[in-house]
Amino acid sequence: MRKISVFLLILGVLFLSATSLSHAQIHKVKISELEKSFPDELRKLPESTRPRIKGLDLLKLTEGDIEYLSSILWSGVFGVQVVGDYAYCAFANGLVILDVSDPGSPAFVSRLYFQGGGEEILVLGNYAYLADGHSGLLIIDISDPFNPYLLGSYDTPGGAHDVFVRDSLACVADDWGLQIISVADPSNPYLLGSYNTPGRALGVFVQDSLAYVADGDNGLQIISVSDPSAPYLLGSHVTWSAQDIFVQDSLAYVADRDSGLQIISVSDPSDPYLLGNYDTPGWGDDIFVQDTFAYVADDHSGLHIISVSDPSIPYLLGSYYTPGYASGVFVQDSLAYVADHWSGLQIISISAPSIPYLLGSYDTPGLARSVFARDSLAYVAVQYGGLQITSVSDPLNPYLLGNYGAPGWAWDIFLRDSLAYVADFWKGLQIISVSDPSNPYLVGSCETPGLALGVFVQNNFAYVASEDRGLHIIFISDPSNPYRVESYDTPGYALNIFVQDSLAYVADRDSGLQIISVSDPLNPYLLGNYDTPGFANDVFVQDSLAYVADEYGSLQIISVSDPSNPYLLGSYNILGWPRGVFVRDSLAYVTDGNGLQIISVSGPSNPYLLANYDTPGNAEGVYVSDNYYHIVDSYSLLILGQFLCGNVNGEGTINLSDPIYLANYLLKSGPAPVSLWASDVNCDSKINLADVLIIAKYFFNIPGFDLNCCD
């Protein structure tokens, strides 16, 4: 009977179609943003030159590796260049292309996810060169702005911060100095030479045969690249903290962080000297010069327009204070395009430099701080953006359902029934109805002393961690009229909280873990504490164990079987700064600023690393639901997953629904496989009917048919 069933399944599939889809065709149906970024051109490259994400060959994903599925709520714009009708923006999460033909109403065109943390961009011809942080230099084909794709990459030794392309050379400002890369064949860039500057190269500008490098605390470095294979230092000039540089004629204009604008004569490159300076009120991060005007992106002080008609006496002409942190600036005609960090792209009219004004903007939501996932929805607390509710029913294509602009800074969130409880920084606790996720609204609120940073709800009480004011207990039986009934002032800074039974576990920063009895919420008292070695940022309790994300290096596993006498059972050292922790079954999921670490805690005295994924932003927190990991990464909500080879539909097991799911996708335009890797079970770099048949035969235990996803 089993053989007949398999035969009928195979016969039915073969009868319907002999269609097969290559990876390139998969891109057209958006299997995922990551895979869409790496088309079949990738397979033409030698293995040594394939694009890598933090050392991971994208064609050699192994079972158990964490896969990027999608992301939403993109924020963090650091660089921009405008060519024609399009603005090419370096986001923390990759490349975003906007249509700015109407500068008053910029419109989204396309985007590509990358993992390095995009910092600066340069567009030349059909290519965008992206300095992508720890992923190095990425070269993107933008001949069709609606369908950009990665063409080539070169992984620089440190973090790539800036790039300047001249002729067939790309000069990259990298943590390890100036990297000179041949891009004559953009699909196969390679290193020609390098110069290890004394500081941290953050910006670069090339004129003639000279590279001018903004070298952080070591100021301006002038390097001859006449022979790219043997660059050498010609001259230097020390500044406060050089971030970026623009060279015009014989003058170098340096964005010098705390010291604003520095104007340096480079008429003799071997002997540069200061000609003039203007100390901006903020932090000079980026610089663009046009005619006799210098435009400085001044971080929290926005855009400053400085007259340099007499470079020895520069003076302020006008300013525009952007809502975010001005991180990059590009000027074209009478418009200044400002990359404004968490606040998106600001387009400012500079036709009258003394009175610049906002013409249009592409707004981004803010900084993602916390996430709570339930059913097919992810609820995200966003600093500057309030509560954002996203549908994740299709993890490859999440979309925004609704939002509520909280009055403070939404920092943490807890969901119960149809209510979202938001710790809203200086605005205390906000209680928001999400019964209709597309139209959330405020039900009630309660201001708390201190800054509300964490919240947990149990029974009729909300427990709020309120930094230097400790723990607040709020009665929420009537959510429209919540009120504080009692507080307990912890010795440190209460950052987060977990409540189990009648105990509140507080991550109390420099005072470690505090265990407070709330059996009588009107009379909380300290039951026990454990002083962790670093700063306790978050806590999760399962059974009789408390898992503490302890900044400065470790996951602490603490026995609380006797809460009056907690003790350390085990720990796992983490290179980053642990910020959030979530535990399910025998796995601890830790976000450490750099990314996600998955740690086995089946033996709590001997935890060990199972897998990790470096995120492009600052991984703050994680919520695990089904097979998906929802990461708040400051600049976005990331959806990651791990899959078994052959588990096409992502349900966590391999059964008959997987080949049926895949056949439906191939033959009837059904939903795309959640994981490309898990669907290619014969490792032939294609998803086709052969994969359907192999999974079916494997399920029915037919000898000789094993699942063989690429190692």
C-alpha cells in the first residue's frame, strides 16, 4: 500500500508538469531578501571570491545554521548619494533606493539586505559601491534600480567605513587603514595594496594620485597611490577626531567630530597645515563642499551650512535641525540630502543658504527596542516610533498592520489577551488595545517615578522596572484606570523584570539579580540576590533557573530553587555585551549587541554554543515563536529561522505535507518555501520536481533516498 501511495504521488506530480525552477527564478518570487540578493551570477565566481557574510559561504549553509528570512521597520540611514531621479541610501540593513524625482515626496523603489551594517555609498555608472561595515566592500549592479543585485564583494580586514572609486580602483577606509582594491572586473574585485594608517580610517577622498584619509584621532593622512601596490605616506596633520573628508582644489575639508569643520591646506601634500576652522555645535560626522559652501552633517545638531569663500575665516550661513542624527550629506543643485540616522532621509532646500527649509522626507520608524510575538503578529516597542504591529504570518514577507505613537520612548512590551503593556521611558506604563491590530488605541496609562524600561504582567498587576527607582507594582484590574500600589527601590538600576509565581526577578544592572517577593503586592520585600560579575541587563526564568544576560561577557545561569540563597550553576562567556535573553526548552537565545547566540543549556553547569548569527545593527532582544527568531536589532525587526533539511514548509518536522507544499509551489504558484537551503535536498542548486520526489521517498523510507542538503 505504501509503495502504491508513493507511486501515485510521483505519477501525479510528473503528470502535472516537468517544470523546474532554478535559484535565479526563485528570486523572482522573493523567496527571501537574502537569497534575492545573491543571484546565479554568484555561482560563476570561484569559491574564494564568493560573497560571504561574516565568513559564511552562502552556498554552503549547513543544517542547523541560522538563516535570514526577512526584516521590516528599517531604520538607521548613514550615507546617501543622488544620481538622476534616484537616491541610493546606505542603511544599517543594506541598500535602499528611493525615487526623488519629486523631492517633496520621495518614494520607495527597492532594497537589498546585507549583514555588515552599511555605512557609506558611492555610485558610479551602473554600480553602487557600499562600504558595509564588517562585510567589507560590496559592489551592486543598479542598472535596473527596481532590481538591484550583488555583483561582487571583497571582505576587508576590519570594518569598511567609506569608499571612493576612481578609474578602476576602489579606495576603502577600513579599521585597518586604507585598502586599495581593483574593481576593473566588478564581479571579481581583489586587493592591490594597503596602507596601515596609525588610527582608524573612517573617511577617504581621492584626487589625482593621492588618497586623503580621515583617520579618527590621528587626523588627516595623505597617502600616495600612484603605485596602488605600494602606497606610502606623503604627509599628515593631526586633528581632534577626523570622521570624513572632502577635497576641493588645494584644500581638504575635514568633518572633525567635536571640533566641527577643519580646513587644511594641502597645496604641499608633504606639509599640510591648518588654514581655518569652524566649531559646529554638534559632532561633525560628514562633509560635502560645493562652490564656496561647506555642508556639515553635525549629528544631533542637524545640517550646518558654512561659507568658505575665505577659507581662513569660515562662518555660519544657516542651519537646519533635523529630527534624528545627521550622519551623512550629499548636495545636488539646490538640495541637500541628509542621511538622518533613525529618522530616515531628509531633503532640504538650500536655494537660500541662510534659510534652509525642509522640502520632503522619507521617514523611518525609529529604534526597535523590544518584541513580543504571538500567533502571526509581532508587536515591537520602537523608541521614537511607539508600538508597531507587524504581520509575520508569511515570515518571508512581513508587513506593517498598525501602529500607536506612544508619548514617551517605547522601550519594552508585554502582551496579554487583547492588551499591550508598554514601558514608555519617562511616560511610565501605557496600556494599548490591540483587539484590532490595524487600529490600536490607548486604554489607560500610569506614570511612574524614574524611567520605565521593562514590564511584566501577571494576574491583576503590571510590574515595571524603572531604572534608579527600582520596581513599581501597578494595579491593572481596570486597564482604563491603572494606579501604582507599591514600589521597591532596588540597590542598582532596574533594567528588566521577569515574574514567576509570587517572585519578581529584577535585572538590576551593577547590583546583579534581585529576587523580590510579591506574594503580597502591597508589601514587596527582598528575598535574595546574586551579584553577577558584570551588569545584569535582562533575566528569564524557567523552572528553578534564572538566566541573566550579563554585560561584559557572559550568560549567567543561577539556581533559584531556594530563592533566599541563589547560586551560580554555570556560565557561558560571550564576546559581545549580552543585552537580552529568551529561554525555550533547553536552549538559551542571547542577543549581545553583535547578534544572536544560541546556547545549549541542557546541562546548565556546562552550557555551550550551538549556533550564532551576526546582525547588521545592535541586537537588543529576542522572542522565539515556533521555528522563528524575532530579533529587535535597533534598526529593524529581523526574522531568522533554523530548518531541517527537507522541511520545506518550516513546521519543524518532515512529513508528507512537505513534498505536497513544494509541488504546489512549483506547479500551482503556491507559497514559496520558507528555506531555500532546506528545499534543495539533492544539492544541485535548483529547486525542482526531483526534490519533491526525494522528500516523498524519504518520508516513506524507500532505501537509497536520503536528504542531502548542501554542507
